[in-house]
Amino acid sequence: MKLEKKKKKESFLSHLEDLRWHLTRSVISVFVGTCLAFFYKDFLFDKIIFACKENSFPTYVFLCSLSEKLCIQDMPFILMNIEMTGQFTMHILVSFITGFIIAFPYVLFEIWLFVSPAMYKAEKRNSILFFFFSFFLFIIGILFAYYVIVPFSINFLSSYSISGEVTNKIHFISFIRTITKIILTTGLLFQLPVVIYFLTKFNLVTSSQLKQYRRHAFVIILIVASILTPPDVFSQVLIGLPIFMLYEFSIFISRLMSSKS
């Protein structure tokens, strides 16, 4: 008995040691991505972050091509900085988020390296495909947020006015935080099928449970959308609908996993 306990303890400590190195390498990859993004400041801010406030942004050009009534005029607000460390702080924040996005494939790879020893050969092959699918969902979520949710949110909030006496002079920190929060959280929310896959694999949820609580899930999705997006209903619906569709897709994945077990 003592020998078995000793082996279990050694095995547990070995897993912890492996996990520590996987986490360390993941953190290093995010740090490298952050440093890379930090040195490309002009491209990151002028061509990506602030590009979505210009009427030449692809989403606005597409809307204008559909109808002149949908054409977006110049955004009626001015970005300003009122904090001494404001620009440097946002430079660090945006660089970190960009670094995380750049390193995300490698972080997924480290996760796979950690869990793969406990898998059979067939499971390893399937898991590789699934991790590629996870990265694909992450990128789709980011692009959807950047080209759909962010432009409509900015347009609505910048053009909203309670009186002609009020001029919008927006703190650029608020502008950047709004954009980065929408982009990153949408990318992570698009991982819902991946989360359901692992919850089903470890018998924590079933497809019948997901169906049973579909209405509850819809309400939770709307609440999460209201927290993550600006306070306009249109933006909340924009993020809520694809997440709910992913929830339905997750039910299919869960049912598929259950049938194989």
C-alpha cells in the first residue's frame, strides 16, 4: 500500500512538473508575441485599432455599396488623452492582447501536449483536428467581432446624441478598451463547442442536458452579450445570435461524442 501511494504521489508530482513547463512555455510565447506587437506600434494602432473609425473601413465601404442610405459619414467624435500614462498603458494593453492572439496556436499546442499522453492513438488524431478547429473558431470570432460588431457599435455610440449642446470628445482609453474587449471576448466565446466537447468527453454534460436547458442557455447568452458589448441592443443581438448557433452546434458535438462512447 505504501509503495502504491508513493507511486501515485510521484506520478502526481510528475504531472504537476509537466504542467508547470507547459504553462511556462505558453507564457513565454505570449511574451514573445507581445514584444513583437509592441515594436509594430504604428501598424497596430493606425492600420488596425483606429482604422475602424474611418469611413474607408471595409465594412462601411460594403454597406455603402449596398445602398447610399447605408453610407457612413465621418465619425462625429474626437479621440483625446487626458492621462499622463494613458498612451503608454494602452500600448502595453494592446500589445499584450495582440501577443495572446499571435501565441494562441502555440498555447493550444501546449495544451494538446499536456493532455495527449492520456489519449489513445485514435483520440490523438481526432484531438489534433479538433485543436485546429478550435484555432479556426478563435480566428472567426475575432474577425467577426472586428468587421461586424465593432463597426456597428462604434457607429451607433458615436452618432448617438441627446442634445446638440453636447460634443463627443471620447477618451481614447475608453475607445481602445471597448474594441479590445469585444474582439478578445468574442474570440473566446467562439470556443464554446470546444468547451462542450471536453465537458462531454469527461461526462460532465450530455446532449440531453444541453437540450433541456436550451432556454436557460439563451438567456445566459443574452446576459453575457449585454456585459461584453456596448449597451445597444443591436450589438448584443449581433454577438448573441452566432453564440447561440454555436450552442446548437455544441449539442450536435455532444450527441456525436455520446454515441461514440
